[in-house]
Amino acid sequence: MSGWRRFIPHRMALLQISEPGQTPDPHQRRIGVGIDLGTTHSLVAAVRHGVAECLPDEQGRVVLPSVVRYMEGGGRQIGFDALAAQVQDPLNTIASVKRLMGRGLADMQVELPYDLVDQPGMVAVRTRAGDKSPVEVSAEILATLRYRAEDSFNADIDGAVITVPAYFDEAQRQATKDAATLAGLNVLRLINEPTAAAIAYGLDHQSEGVFAVYDLGGGTFDISILRLTRGVFEVVATGGDSALGGDDYDRAVADWLLGQAGAPQSLSPSARAELLRQARQAKEALSSQDSVDLTLSLDGVEIKTRLDRATLAHVSAALTAKTLAAVRRVLRDARLDKGDIQGVVMVGGSTRMPLVLGAVREFFGQEPLTNLNPDEVVALGAALSANQLVGNRGGEELLLLDVIPLSLGIETMGGLVERIVPRNQTIPTAMAQDFTTYKDGQTALALHVVQGERDLVADCRSLARFELRGIPPMAAGAARIRVTFTVDADGLLTVAAREQGSGVEAHIDVKPSYGLADEEIARMLQDSFSTAQQDMQARALAEAQVDADRMLLATQSALDLDSDLLTPDELQHISALMAALHHTRQADQSADAATLEAATQALAHGTEAFAAMRMNKGIQQALAGKNIATI
Amino acid sequence: MKLQSTDFELFELPARFAQDRADIDLRWKALQKQAHPDRFAAEGAAAQRVAMQWSVRINEAYQRLKDPLKRASYLCELSGAPIRAHENTAMPADFLMQQMAWRESLEEADTAQALETLLEDTSSARSAALADLAQLLDVQLDPVAAAQVVRRLMFVERFAHEVEERLDRISA
């Protein structure tokens, strides 16, 4: 500590910066919410007084039906009101929009009661208010939940964790993140629904061991195997079907109803919506009774019939079998036997069906765990995660080690896929593979990034195409082009290519084919969306101010802990950058967002080496002198 | 500790083939508790970037350490006997015969049961190869001979993977 004294002047400067009232109080609790954006309904939850709870609307209901109706005159209904109007106004009332996220028209295997329009990248819905992207529709739902949370806390939300099905691919994840951005949410993390459920379940029951989470929602099915050890939620393997859920059971019942004597063979959109509504109600009724009597009026034709549990099980047997096939595969991927599974957690409203519960019980040879509300458990887990990510300490620290659900690769000669990141790889991850040119003097290489398990490119999902140009002319096979796939903790992909000899590089955030470009998001914000009334510039400035405060606070706490790692010069440099940012933030309220962002960037850049030193110290302490067995 | 440290250094484990999988898992989690980007979500971009780098590096090391085949080939490489599977394709005759017999069984297998039996065969071949690797790498200190076993084991694992894919298709 001999050199310590000489630092004091700088230290003083730092103390001035954190004078009360000038930067946010580090002990002030920040608000992070967890949002379950479901096919059938959505929820928002948050940690209040140390407990995660779902936030109710003004009528005390926690569930928000994931239904948006576009009305005459530009108005919108979201939730229960929209749901009630479904039969009366089927073409402008959009339900199950989650099934359209990141999907093209060619992907649509089922008939929906509204009109779809093919658009480059993603399908859209034709409504009286114009063509609506699934991202915009989802943003309406997310914004409704955001307002609900803001009203509950009477404050702005610092950040949100949004859940997605574990089996969602790149395009579906990106679309979800875009929808959240459009709804004005700061996305802390996308987490997988089964992982969120395991957090809520594991923390609640202090469970340890290997668990299976069977998550059958309205439109998606996930099966994940997790290993739980104190505070660590490690996903061992995951699988599922991103287009299989309760909706499909409804449709199986609807098809059965149409097969009854006297049923009309073609239906108006209203009659189709009515048929699906009745099918769903009948299915739900069979969760608590053995049979149900139905009377339907479809385009003036009346049908009376009775549906019992055995018939429901019969007409949906193929669906249930499909989920169990996915369970078998994921066990194989995890290199586990069903006897290794300590407990099976049931998630998603569709697991209320006795036939599903029975099939899972029979498969695993044990009683599935249903003691948490299957509708709420995902949102609660997301809230616990959000609370931690937003920076609130206290309680046990969580660590989520999740995996990528589907393999990532690139197209090679002959339309074949070269796999670069295999499925079930723990994220974040970076993996590379070397390729070469196949023609003499070839100066460019086209890269086609795909996702899926099949060997042929045509059977996989196309994610992006880009080119590496400017390769110096060489003999065929002489260039060495390293392609690196980096998947971040949200499961989102970046691809970089570099010719090793010349150093020529190309780089892409995988977005264009299915996600939205930033300009498109900006346009949507300006066009129609409810948050657009806000002055865009004011919003940008507010965001820049929050970022600046966060950066100042983070740097200050880092210095409080570890300033001894820095030389006097390094410390002075960081202090100067902090002072400059502080000055821009405080002295000039009219500073534009760009100037403030630049000052924040400068501090971020200037503290990079310091961040690396701190990480080094942390890594060395992780294993040093500890009895590993007690970690 | 540096990003360039070897996997064994990073995990503070002796550089040998024999390892306790449970211990590797514990060390992996302890390291990720320090380095995972989630820990730095409320901090600035610089901290996020560093965390991402380290977290990726720790996962990379973990993938290599926990998988016996990858661990063995990494050890061979560290000891100056890189695998270079594409350049070293010569295999003993009896090994090639066995491979052909397996391929035939795979062509003929049309039930999940037959495929499961085939998987069991590959699994015992795998166990035998792993025992050889432990002997060659840790006792005889012969990385060149070990590299040869690694190349054979790569064939076995690739074949097992094909059997599993067939199983997926049959049960789907």
C-alpha cells in the first residue's frame, strides 16, 4: 500500500462524482420484470418484498389473453375484450400470433381464421388497419404488460426478461427480441421457458438433482433436462416442437366435430372461429369431467353431440405420441435414462389435460410434479432472473447455464450442411471451422448460414447469407478461411469470416432474413405504435442518460473494489473519462443523445483493460484455495 | 490466468487423461459463477465483453475436458502428437473389418431393438479404447500411439452418431 497516498487526489475527484443526488443511489432497488409471452395468454411478474408474484390488471386478473383486435377508426383491443370479439370479428382479431413469429407463409401448416400475407422475411396478417407484422402484434401485448407493470410500481421499468420456448430457433428469438424493443422494453435477457420454470420450481423446493421439464403450451412444446445444484441451473439437453401445443388439440377436436353427421363442409370465418372456440371449451371441460355435451350452430346448421375423454384421447393420440418421441430423443442427447430423472415438472396450460398427465406418468413411471400453477410458473421464474440481472443483490445468486436448441452450420458444396455448433452446446459459445476456396484465383466466398439437424441445406432453416470479399488471388485450396460462430447468452448468433493469410474479414449479426432491421423498427415506432406519441428524441436522450448513469455507477463500484489493480496513470485516465461523462451528463441538460452516447462509449472503451484485470482476479479466486466440493 | 492458458491450467487440473467428471463439473460451475455475462448485466459494455470472452473460453475448455475423446486428442496435441485425422487414414486391418461388419448391420437394422443392440456394441468398443488411452497417455507416456487410438475412436463415435440418428428417424 506504499503507493496508495499518491492516488488520493484522484480518489477525491472520484468521490466528488458520486455526491448524493448526482448519480443514482446504488442501494435503490431497480425494477426488473419477467414476461411470459405465450401463444394463448401472457403474464408479467416481478419480485416484490423478496417474493416473485404475477402482477394483476385493474380487475385483479393476472392472465392477459394473447389476442389483439384492430378496430374501426384506428383503435385496438388487447386481451379479454379482444378475445370476446373473436367470433364476431375474426379477420381483425389476431390470436396465437406466437405461431407466426419469425415464420414465412410456407411454414404455416395449419389454417388460421385470419388472412395471412406473404412478406419477405416474415408473414403478416391482413387487417382493416393494414398489414400487421407478428412482431407488431406481439409488441401490443408486451406494451400492455409493460404499462401494467409501470402502474403497479408507479415507476418506470428498468429491464425485462422475456421467455421463449427452448426450441425456438434464431429467427423466432430475434423476432421476439424485436417485439420487446418495439414495446419500449429494455431486454435484459431472453430465457427459455423450461429454464424459467425450473428456477421458480427449484428455488421454491430447494431441489437438487436431475429434473425433466415437460412444457406443453398453447402452441409450443418443450422438453428440457436440467441439473439443479445450489443456485446453478444447468440445462443438459433440450428438445421439442415449436409448432405443437394445445391449439393442435383444439383443432383435432374441431376436425372430429366436423366429421359428425350433418356438419357443413365449408365454413365462414365466423363459423370457423366459433367451432374452434367450442372445441377448446370442450377440451378444457374434459379436464374436470368425463364427458361434455355440445350444441354448435355453424352457418345456420345446428349440431348436437357428446365428446368424452376416451374420444379426446383417441383423436389427439398422435399429438401426445409426438411429444413423447421428443422426450426419448432428448434423454438420448443427455445420455440419461428415464430412471435417472428425479422429478418431472409439468408446465403450460395443456398439461392440465388428464390424458397428457397420464401419458407422462406412464412414460417416466412416476407421478409428475404439478404443485406450481402451470400458467404462472414461467413468468415467476423470469421475474426472479430479471430481479438479479437488473442488479439487485440479495438472496441466493442464480447462474443459468443454458444450451442452444438446434445445430448451426453453413452450406458447403453440393447443398450439404457443415455443422459448426452442435445442438445442446452450452452458451455463450464460439466455435470455428476452416474452409478453403475451390477455384484458382477465387477472391470471394459466399457464406450461407443455416440452422437445423438435417444434412441437406434445403431441409434446414436459412438464417443469413453474406460474402467474404477481397481474398487475394491464390491457387484453389490455398486460402484458409476461418468461419467463427459466436452465440451469446440470449442464444443469438454472430458470424465472422477471416482469411488467415491476408487478414481479410467479414462479419454479420444474423438478422436480415427473418429479423427486422433497426430502421424497420424505427419506422414501426413512428408509424402506428402506441409509444410513438412520445417524442423519439426525448426517448433516445432518456435512454442515453440511463446508460450514462449506469456506466458511471458501474465504474465507480468497480473502482471502489479494485482500484488497487491500476497504475496511477491508468487510474487518472479513467477518472478523467468519468469526469468528462459526468460533465456532459450534468452540466448540459440539453446535450443531445449522440454526444452523451459518445462520452459513455469513451468511458466503456477506456475501462476495457480494467475490466479484463478484474475478471482475471475473479477467475483466479474462483478455484484458488477453495475446497471445490463446497462451491 | 490468461485466456491463452491451457484448459488444464484454467481448470487447475493436472494435465492427464484420467479425470473425475464430477470434479470437472464443479470447477466449470465455479468458474462460470465468476465469469458469466449475467453477472455483469447491470454493468457497462466493457465488462460485458470481457465476461463474454471468458465465459466462452471456459465453456470451450469444459467441452474439451469433459469429453474423453476430445480430452485425449487435446493431450496428444499438447504433447506434440496432433491427431490430423485427414492426413492419417491408415487403420489396422482388424479394425477395418469390424467397421465393415458394423456398417452391414446398420444397413440391415430396421427396428429400434436392432439399433439399440448395435449401439451397445459400439459402446463396449468405446470403453475398451478409453482404457487403452488411459494406459498410453498416463502410464506409458506414448502420445504417438495414443493419437492412433484417438483416430480409431473417432470412427467409432461417428458410427455411433449415425446409429443414433437412425434411431431418431425410426422413433419420430
